[in-house]
Amino acid sequence: MTDQVLTCCDCSQQFMFRVDEQRFFQERGFVPPKRCHPCRRKRRVGRPGRRNLAGKHEQGKRMAP
């Protein structure tokens, strides 16, 4: 297995899919990423009802103690 250069489907920038990431994805049965890290982050943050990247809940929602 070697590092792969992939192209982001959102911004068309090339990004490195490292061997350790490939193993992580393969062990969990995930398909290789289609988006670079910044585009994946933007996509996650833009989803309603999801926690933000800092792990905090959306404003106005609280976790039970």
C-alpha cells in the first residue's frame, strides 16, 4: 500500500490519502474519501442537527447530565 493522491469532488484540489488513513478506512469498511479535509469539515459543519467540530451541541440544545 502506498500514499495516494486524490482529487476533491467539491474544490478540485488534490489531497494526500496516506497509508495510515487507508488502513483506518479499510478496517472500518469505509470507501475512500471524495473530499479533502477542509471540504469535509465544511460539509459536516453545514449539516443541521449535528454537533460542530469542537464537540459542542448546537445552541439551545443541552445534553442530559
